[in-house]
Amino acid sequence: MESVYDKEHHWYCYGLYEEETPVGFVMIGAENKEERYIWLDRFMIDKNAQGKGLGGAFLDLVVKFIAKHYDVAEIVLSVAKDNPKAMSFYQKYGFDKTGLIDPEFDEEIFVYKL
């Protein structure tokens, strides 16, 4: 798992539970204190829990958590170019396409301004 071997970026992992059942996961890290942004990474909802509104609720909680615990102005993430459903999801919740491409993974970068 990336959060274990990538010590440089200080990744923190969080789970989403529906009662006692794990249904989601996210990593937060790679904070840039000078430019005041942080990465939201590996945001996922179990396929059996999708379609219940949990993704939007979880994303809202994650954004509020970041705003409360980090001195950043932006949250950034990247989405595979062939995943229009994910792009639409993030745009629905206030993330905007930047027009930039993550060169490491060839993914579109989105930003949420706090």
C-alpha cells in the first residue's frame, strides 16, 4: 500500500463504514504548504454500496475534514481520462477540471477551492 512505503508524502488513510461494514476508503496527503494544496487520493466506494448516496456524503465529509485540519486553499485529485462517470461525480460536488494532466499517471487533474 502506497501509504506504507511512500513516507515522503505523509499519506493518511480513512475508511467509511455503514454501521460495522466498511464501504469506502480515501487517502489524503502530499500536502504542499507553500502553494497551500493537498491531494485527495484513492477515493473509492465498494461496488455493492454504490448508488445509495454514500459517495457524495463521504466526499462532503472528507472536504470538511480537510478544511478543518489543514491550512490549504485547494484540494486536488486526478481522474483517469477514460472514466467520465468519475469526472461527472467530482464536478457535481464542486471539483473543476484544471486542464492539467498528471504526468505520472496520464490522468486529468481536478481542483476544489476551499
